[in-house]
Amino acid sequence: MRIAICLIFLLTNLLYIEFHCFNMKNTQILYHLALQSVDGIGVISAKKLISHCGSAQAVFQEKANKLNKITGIGSRIIKGLKNTKLMHNAEAELDFINKNNIKATSFLDEDYPERLKHCIDGPILLFQKGNINLKEKRIISIVGTRKITNYGKSFLKEFIKDIKKYDPIIISGLAYGIDIYAHQLAMENNLQTIAVLAHGLDNVYPKIHKKEATKMLENGGLFSEFWSDTNPDRENFVKRNRIVAGLSEATIVVESAEKGGSLITADIANSYNRDVFAVPGRVTDIYSKGCNQLIKSNKAAMITSVKDLEYILNWKTEEKPKAIQKQLFVDLDEQEQNIYDYLIKSGKQNLDAIALDCKYPIYKTATVLLNLELKGVAKPLPGKIFEAV
């Protein structure tokens, strides 16, 4: 009898703790939602207010004269914080989130995507559905034209098949063309794949991709920063692109015309100091012009196979590499000799420093280093660091 009473007491306490934590989490999300909808507040100003006041809830409780002292927070925002409709709308959205099994993660939470934490304009709230596991995973984004060609399809099919051994997460935007084909190939190869949406999680755009979006929930899922009933307006796709770039270790542009959303994603990835790759094509091909320009302007490394990505990102499998025997007499061309001499003199150096000091573009430096490695006179180390052998 005494044991039964103790068990009931323990169970009651556990239920109380769980309920209390749930309520605390809901309260946090509620005030983040309210802050997110204040007229004049963007992601950066919202983070500034939370940092100054300590929490989203505290922002609404702070006195106007103190808020007015925060740089960039003017009378318009202070007035907006007093809008009585904010909490009503936030409560309605929170109800939608709970009823539809959506996970809402604040940028302050431990399980908020680690790479997004380092993006100043990362969303303050990220909504997700599905079976998503980002921990200890390699993550790459694949973007490109909506008018995919046979050339793009052929590259992607081979690339996804070859990269499967690393079990990466494939990120894209569920759009026509490159995006949806990357998602489909990832699922065919049993890889986790995530679509970042330019609208709320109550909808799928384009509707023709609803089947893929539903299947994605089994191994991967959907991300969005937008509330329910948000339309896929043009400006939302640019906002979506920064999440695609921010989540990923590297962004790969497969095909792109001279202008397009994939080039915007590449620019954003560069601004986050992430690696960008582009698939080269013939100069006469419309949907290779954007990629060729990225390579030409040193905004992307050229990629023709998984080996290029492995080398630049220093990805390694568990397989033991074959030992390379250093030759006694090695013929080096002028560029190889310059970089080899630099490594002898400077010791261990990362790829960016080598390219800068030797005055070669990144893609050229990477190619020369690969040749030096194959000749047994240089070797790569973790973190894109190289040293002479």
C-alpha cells in the first residue's frame, strides 16, 4: 500500500513538472509570436530587444522611456508593442501550432539549428514538421533553376548517389526544377531531406509537390519561419533563401541563368562565410551562365563530382586512406612549387590563407593542393588546413 502511494505521488509530480514545462514553453513561444508581429520590428531589432530586456515577455513589460534609449527602437515600435491585438493573434497562432503537431523553436533554445545561431538575421522562431535530426549531421543545400535540363538531372543523380556514403541532410526549397529533383533523389537514396518553405506550414506550394512534402515527413521534414495563412509572396522566397543558406555547411548551385533566386542564395551563403559550389557548363547554355559567372568571379568553387566537395570541405569516410609515398624527386610546375615553398616556410596553413598569401583564387589553390597531395609532398588536415610533407 505504501509503495503504491509513493508511486502515485511520484507520477503526480512528474506530470506536474511536464505540465509546468509545457506551459513555460508555450508562454515563451506566445511572446515570441507577439514580438514577431509588431509593426516595424524585424529579426535583428527583435533580437536586440530580447537581449536588452532579457526575454520576449520582458520586452512587453518594459517601460517606454527605457525602450526609447535602445538604438534603433523608436516611437513606432514602442507604440506597436502596446497594440492589444498582438496577444490575441499570437494566441490563435499558438493554438494552430499545438493542434497541428508543429514544433516551434526559439533562437534561444538549445535545439535551435546550430549553424543558424551564427546568422545575425536567423529567424527568432523556426517552425518545423516531420522527423528532423540535425545533430552531428553533414548538411548541404542544393539550389538551382526551376527549368532543370537533362544536364542538371544527370549531374544531380550521380552526385546524390556518390554522396550517400556520408549520410548528409539535403536542404532545398521544394520549388520546381532543381529543388524538387534534389528532394526526390535524396528520398530515393534514403537520405534525410528538408524543404524550407516561403509560407506557413498549413499549406504546400506548389501544390503539385504535396506528395513529396508528405513523404519527406518520414525522414526529414519542413521548415518555415512564417505563420499559418501566409501566402508565398515574392519577398518571402528571398527570406526563405537565407534559411536554406544558413542551415547548410555548403551550398551547391547546379544550374542557374544569369539572374535568379539560387544566385541570391549563393550570395547569402558567401555572406555567412559558408562554402559555395557551382556546376560549370558550356558558355552557350542559358542555365549554366549563372554558375559559370559564380566560378569566374570567385564566388563559388567549381564542382564536377563529389570528390571536389570532399576535398574543399575535408570530408572523410571511415575508410583508411592509402598511404602516399613521398617521391625523392618530384616535378612541380610553377604554381605547385610556389605553394609548396610557402608551406615549407609557413608550416600548417588553412586554405584561405594559402590562397591569399600566394595570390591565387580559392578554386585554383584547392586544385594545386590536390596535385601536391597526389604527388606526396603535401597533406590535408581537419579544418581545411594543409602542411608540407
